[in-house]
Amino acid sequence: MNSISGSGCSVEEKVIKFLEKVQSEFLGMWLENVIVNENDIFKDRVGNNGYEMYLLVKKSLLQTISDDELKELAYKVAKERVLSKSNIGEFVFNMNIGRSTLIKYVNKSGVSIQELQPIIDRINDHFDRYCFHAVTRYTELKDIEINEKMLFVNQSHKDRLSLLGQMSSSFVHEFRNPLTSVMGFMKLLKNEHPNLKYMDTIEHELDQLKFRITQFLHASRLDSGEKTHKEIQVDSLFSDIISFLYPSIVDGDVNVSTSIDPHCKIIAAKDEIKQVLVNIILNSIDALKQKNSMERNLWITCEKTEHTISFKITNNGPKIPEEIRETIFEPFYTTKSFGTGIGLYVCKSIIEKHHGTIFCESDQHQTSFVIRLPEKVE
């Protein structure tokens, strides 16, 4: 900083005097080449921000400036870029236009290239640090903005579920009480008249109705109360499920094949895991009904790998498009004409509550729902 030119001024001072002489010229050239969106609410500040940057550069040529001075301007500009919803790439482009324009004029100052090189290095370092602070702050502010939006979305989602809970709770109980009475009288009637036609069909449909009501209660009260976790023998669980769904399997003309490792056991709430598996199998049967011209097959497998129990329920029905494969687990999303959109959401919530995972794989030949649960949940 103390190098002296022949005129008695330091090189830095000579460069600064030249820049002050052509200041309006190179600032005007910079403004002509920057990108400024017409809808930018801070477009009138772009020129002033460039001028402030220029003042900092001049100051840095004569003395060392702290990061705090750079950050003050960088943070201000970053906030404006976020509030104006502009692309950070535009800011970086405009900043580099300013850098190259300034260096072009520095080269016209009449100072030799050898003497200018340390000055140009200092200018580049100044711009690099400024860009780093501005982009870093922009990213931080964007993350805060996204997190706030996600918080709002999640709160709205909770509000929807809360509203669903309030609406469905009284609605469901209004159905559940008479349903319990009807099922009780059905058992009495079946005992008194064991050969009466259609009793098994009616009883099965009532069980299905009870199952659907339970789904609504789970959707609206997923976090209310912990159920007792017990050891479950998986092959026995699937025997119960296949027996329960037998009328639906026959009605759908579905061929069911099972391959269950007899050593598979889990510690879980049996009713909840059963609900998940029943729901997915019923969905698979519904999917298979969409293809009338083919053999309808459903494969159920369960195997143990280290400390994980993996369930796989596969059907050879239509492909689930990739773009909706994750969406199907969201509440209220359904592809069925009369679907509620809560079945798979409840399944995912129950599995995650048991510290497991559930996902879907699908191609032109088959669709699989894969569930992985820990062998033991502490």
C-alpha cells in the first residue's frame, strides 16, 4: 500500500484519483449491463448498492477493511434479494459485471501492469468475500423462509386433521354404537339359526364396515394413547388376515400365494399392524379388479434380515405412475372414485409409529408395497 509512483502519490492514490474522475462513466456502464427485473421492488436501490460497493473498494485500497463492513452491505443486499423474490444468480451476475467493469477502468489508469497487479488482486479478494457473505446470507434467509412456510403448511395440515377429528369423532360414534348392536344381534341370530342363508356374507360386510370406521378413528386420533405391544407370530397373523379377507379374495377372483418365514416375529400393537396389512391387501385386490383380461395374482412374502422383518405385498395389477408414488401416502389423496384418501396415510403413520418404513415400487409388470419393521421395538 506504500508503493510510490513518480509523481509523489502512491499507486493506490493515483488509481483512486483516476476512478473518481471517471466514476459516473463506469458506474453508468455497469448499470447498462446489469440484470434488473421490472417487478423487482428494490430495483431503484440497485444503483445505490453498486455505488456503496465502489466506496468500499476505494477504502480497501488505502486501508484494510473488516469483514463486518463487508457483511453490513452484503447482508442488506441479500435481504433485498430475498424480499424481491429474485434469483441469486442475477445478483452474482451483476456483481461480476461490476467487478469486470471496475478492473477494466483500473487498467486505464496509466499505472503499469506490474504495479497494478497487487491492486487488482485486492479488488478480486474484496469482491470474492462480499459475494461469499451475500450468497451465504441469502441462503440462510431462504432457509428461514422455507422453514416458516413448512411450519405453516404443517400447522394447516394439523388443523385439517383436527377438524377431521372433530367432525368424524361424533359422526363415527353415531355409527359405531348401532353397528355394535347389529353385530351382537347377528351373532345371536347365527347361533339360533346356524343354517340361515347369507349370514356369513352379512357378518363379513359388517366386519368390513367396522374396519373402515376404525380407519377414520386412526386418522383423526393417531397420537392419542399408546396401545400394548406384544410379540406377534407373523405367519399366524397372516392366516387370520387371509381368513378375514377370504370373501373379498374370492369376489375379486384373486390367486393368493404366501411365503412367510416361520421365524418372523415382531413386537407391536397387533390390531394396528393387522389394519395396515388388511388395508394394503384390500387395495391390491381393488387394483387387480381394474384388469379383467389377465390372471389376478397376489404374492405375500415375509422374511427376516438381521434385526429387521420385511413384508412385501405384490400384485400384477396396473402400474402406479412414479410422479404419484409418494403422494399416495399423503392424507386425503386418492385415485378411487369413492375413496377417502386416508387408508395409506394411516398405514404410513402406524408403521412410522412402530419405527418402521413403508414404500411403494411399481412397474409395468407388478406393484409392491414394502414394509420394514424392527424385530423388537423398545
